Amino acid sequence: MAIHLTPTELARESGLDRRDVIAKCMEMGVPIFQGRIDKTLFIASLESGVSVQQPAEATA
């Protein structure tokens, strides 16, 4: 069983749309490395509802 899946494969397994998978990764801070996503990390992040806050941009 593969752990690192493409967004399309992960969408199929999680019941989401491919674009939603990518959007959730961006929102939750789940890395996409060489076009693959860690399935375990993605599912755990979805279940816990965690999101990583992006650092605020400095204004001059």
C-alpha cells in the first residue's frame, strides 16, 4: 500500500476533488513534495482540523 500519493490518487481515496486536496494541503500546511502527498499526514490533518498560520508579511 502506497503512502505517498498524487493529488488525483489521494482525491479518489478521500472522496474529495483534486483541487480540494491541493487547497486543503495549502491551508493545513501539508507539504507536496515532487508531486506527492503523504496520505497519513493529510488524513490526520483533516481529522484534527489543524491549520498552520502563515507568517504575516511585513509592511514598511
